[in-house]
Amino acid sequence: VFADRALNPDGTLVPRNKPGAVIKDVEKIVAASLKMVIEGKAIAINGQEIEVKADTICLHGDTPGAVELAQALRERMEAAGVAVVPMGTIL
């Protein structure tokens, strides 16, 4: 899943040229990521709850504050009991 991108009701990414496609609020990103990982659910751009399978989380390096966002995600994931492991561990 992409931590900093909005989803359409069918689970696809909202195109970047659409309003709200890129999420910039760290708390919203972290909360949504936790929901996707722990509950297997996401809130689509239209407010509908959809099912997702989040084996990995991708962050866009060109997102302003990406390093701080990665740190916040790791801290909150670990605090919630989610194991944060290298991608090679799960592939």
C-alpha cells in the first residue's frame, strides 16, 4: 500500500492530477496506514471503507517531510505491535 496516497473505491490510486490524491498530513497518513495494516481496511476518497491487503508500505521519497514521515510510521507501527522488517524478510 502507499501511505501517502488516496484510494478510489475500487482500491486503485487516485490520479495525482486529482485533488486530494497526495496526502500530506502526517497524522492522517499514520492513522490510515495503521488501519490498513492492522484492520485490512482503508477509507476511500469518497469516504467508503474498503478492504486492502497491506504487506508492505511504500512512501514517496519526493513527498516533503518523507524522512520524518517514515520515522513517525515506524514509531507508531512498533508501538501498535506491528513488526517492521526489511522487505527481503517477507518476499
